[in-house]
Amino acid sequence: MNMVLDRNDIPIYYAEDAYIHHYVSPDRMTKAYFRNRAHWSGVTHAYVHRLFFGYEEAFKRTKLQWSELWLKLRVVMRNRGKPENFSRLCQIACLVTWLIKFYQDYLLYKLSGRSYTPPQVTWTTQNWLDEISRWPDGQEKYEQLYQLYLTAGEIEGARQALAKLETYPPADPSKSATASWKEWSAPPPWRLRYEQLVRQLRDVVEATVPRQGAVLVVSKGDGKLLKLNGRRAWHFPQDDHGKYTGYYPADSAAAIAQLETLRGKGADFIVFPSTACWWLEHYGEFRQHLLRHYQMMSHQKEICLIFDLRAPGGRQLDRVGEASSTSIEDQFTGQRMLPPQVALTAEYWIKEISGWPEGVTKYVQLHHLFLTVGDTARAEEALRQAAERLPPVRTVDTLTGTEIHSIKGLEKLGSAYGGWIVPTLDISAGAVCYLAGVGEDITFDLALIERFNCSVFAFDPTPRAKLHVHKQAAQRSQFHFFEFGLWDAEEILKFYAPANSEHVSHSVLNLQNSDRYFEAPCKRLSAIMREMGHSRIQLLKLDIEGAEYRVIDSLVEDRLDIGIICVEYHAVHNDADDEFPGKIKKYVARLCEIGYALVAVEPHLNYTFVKRSFLAP
């Protein structure tokens, strides 16, 4: 597939295990253009071309690619005769060819003795307009042109593209052509959440950073993060011309050197968006440098951290030597606003912060400072002032428009892949939990048992799921495994295999248009509860590859007593269901209508609901 895309300059790229959003934005590159500058391998790590990182850094990364090469070869040997091997062999051939070409270039580079500075790469809206204008006429061409003309501010071009669109029949006869393409050209949910983060970050900076201050932003090259209501803002890290370097510092020493150099040029603050807070864990000595020498002036959970680089008194913390023990997790989750040694400069900071504009951050900082110097009366008054200024918090799911309610005790249990966010304060000891969809990750199931001594009833007819459960939970008396699926009726159904044979999840809706399947029994949820003798379920998890819609219909119809519902909604891309965004919105609303509140949403369409009676008044 990649070869075809390369040869025809089709502006989309394919990677295994990645969501492909068919949406063109100005910063995307064509596959052919990008191929000459970077070679991507899967989605877990990239073999990056010298254009971005230079020869030496790219040379170091070749070790990862040889490891991947041997891994793919072993997979091919284990699966002799399978059609999937054609794709794997194509990937191996591409990777070997690229490595050979790189080593040739690297040898010439070493022999020449010349230094190499990675040039800047730009791919603008105009580049996209020029390219897409050459596409053959079709609905997709004019959809993309309309979006791009709007981005470029060319209204007349957008009107012409819209007029062309109206000449094409809609995908759904009940909709106009305009409505059909508008729905599918909308940005994906993760993009909307990121745009919300950018807006929130600007609000935090506006409330805490003086307008005359120069701000460093760990931006990953995103210019939107530098638009801070008129403040001077610079990329971090940056090159000699002030542009984003395109790569991360090699180590903490490089990060510290860059920080101090820019501070010498006038930088007053540094902002870490929540998407970049991993820096403070990965670069440990850089974190210690910040905590020892500078003041954290604002931390907003899931938005940003801001350090004041002007604070001269912070350098006294070096001789105490304990600032490095301050956990970034503590700082970011609100357990502690300032390092405990702030008493050394507390009076200075009380005077400084008292002059800040009115706001929550000002009084929270003063509250901690007054506690540090032992002035409890003024600390209580500052806390009261902060509470009065707290704005009403209303978070909305960007995909469905549903309000996400605040609830205490939300915590992710299990692994990053198989875990779920649940209200831990509302799970009682010994609770009955039904978990549909086991796969090869039962970390969530085991966490419920270990933490709350729950009785877990797991359902999955997939043979590989049975093997995994036998290995991981054979000795768990609270873990009960059943080899049937959930549906809205008791019947034998076909479970279709995923396109990638290395994946485990099968689907009764044939999400990936496979011709391989096995048959297994399925049951209605209410019937299972009767068989088990359960009148109430504390927690229900549905990760059942598109069958969740029928199961939700059945539990609503049967009025089942369930406290917490965790659902992964699946974006079904087949002829049976081509309206998944609207369908997800409908089924989220359906649960809300029968008394549930949405309390958590994760990027891969994982939704957590609780009974409204769980919410604090």
C-alpha cells in the first residue's frame, strides 16, 4: 500500500495500529514528500532522517531498526505460507533498502568531513492547494479544497469548491451533499481536545504571567502555543535563529544549557503544557535544576506548569539539597504548590505575589506561603479568597457535546492499554463486576480484585483470550471466566477475525471486512444475571468491538441495576453503519437519559458513566 501511495503522490500515509483520520490540515505532507525526509516504522518509534536530526543522531537510531528487522523476520518465519507475510516482506525490503542508502550517505558524509545542519521544513496551505488542484475531479477533491480555501482565507475559492460539491450526490439520500461532506471533514476528537488545551493554556498564562514577560514554551514546534495574547513567546528548545529545533535535547545537560542561554537573552518564564510534562520525568537533572533555582508560579492539572525564571532567591535552595526530592507528580496534582524550603525566601515571595492581579492562583500561592511562615490566620483568609474566585468548572466531551461531571476518586486502574478510569470511591468491597471483552490484557480485572476484592465475571469467546486468562488468573478464586459473548439475544454468532492476525479482538459486525471467523454462543445481559443469581452489578465494562450498541439497548430495555458502566464505542467503518459519530452521540445520550452521568472520556473513545446518585449534591 505504501508503495502505491508513494508512486502516485497520494497525500495520506499508512501505519499499522494507527487511527487514520481522513482529514487534511495545512501541516500535513504528501507521502512522497515525507518519504524523502523521514522513514516511519509502525507507530511506536520512528527512524528519523538526517533532515530532522542530522547524521550522527540518525546513525544512533539505526540500532532500533535492525532490532525491528529481525523481529519482522522471526514473525515471517513463524507464519510461513500466510498472506500477511507479503506485507511484512515489503516492509522488510523497504527498510533494508533505506538502511543501505543511509549508510552510503553516512559514509560519504564522514569522508567529506563537513558539518551538517538540518534545514527547516515547511509545507504550507498553498502547497496543499497546488497539489490537490491537480487531483482528478471528484467529491473528495472539492471537500479538501473547500477546507483549505477557508484556512487560507480565500472566500471566493471556497465558494467555487462548494458549488462543485453540490453537483455530487450525497452518500445518504436523507442528507444534502453539503451536510454529508461537512460531517466527515470535521477534525478528529483528539485534535479538538488539543485545541481546547491551547485555549486553556492561554487563559492560565493570561492570569499569571505579566504582559511584559518573555515566555519560553515547550511547544514541539506548534506556533499556536506561542500566541499568548501579545506576550513575547519563544520555542523551547530552539536553534540559533529562534526556530524550533525539531528534536529533543540529548540529555539534561543540554536542556539546562539551552534554558540558561535563553534566560541570559531575556527569557522570564517557561511553560510546560500538559502534553510536555513528561520532560520533567525524563530529564531528571533538568527537573532538579528548575526546582532548586526557580519558582513554580502556577500549576493547573491537565493544562500546564509555569516556572518563573526571574526568581533569584531560589538559588539558595542548592545548599539545602532537598528540592530534588519534590515529586513532579505532587507538584502537578496539587498536593504541594511550592518546595518545602521556600521559607528561605517566603517574605520576598509574599511581597512579590501580593502585587499580582486578582485571581485564584495568587491566593493559593499566598495561602501556602503564609502557612510556611506560620501565619495561619492570613493563610485561612487567602484560602477563602481563592475559593471565592474559583470559576464554575464545566468540561464537555468534544465529540458528543456531553458534560463531563466532576467526581472524587477518579483513577485509572490497570495498564495504559487495557486500563479504565473509574470512580474508586464508589466501588465497594466484594462488589460484583461484569467485564465483557478480555483479549490479552486483564490488568483492569486483576486490579479490581486486588484493590477491592471484587468478584469479577469476565466474558470472551476468543480462544486466545481463554489461553491468556488461564496463564494470568488460573489461581484467582474471585475471577470467573466464561467463553461466550454479550449480545441482545441468545444465539450462535460468527466472530470475524481482525485484518492483522497478530491482534486478538474479533467482531460480530466484521469491522475489518475479514473472511475468517469462528462461531460462538452469545447471551443477553439480563439472562446472564438471572443465571448467576445477581440482581445488581456494581460495574459493567463493554469492550466488545461494535456489539456494545445492541447490549446497551438491551440493558436500557430491561432496566438493569448497574452502578458504573465503562464503554469503548467503536467507530464502525462498514456498510452496516457509516454514521458512527452520530451513533456514539446517540448512545451516550441514551445512558444519560436513564440516569447516568458521564465522568471520564479517554482518547480511544473509552467512556465511563456512573449513576447520578453517586454524584455529590
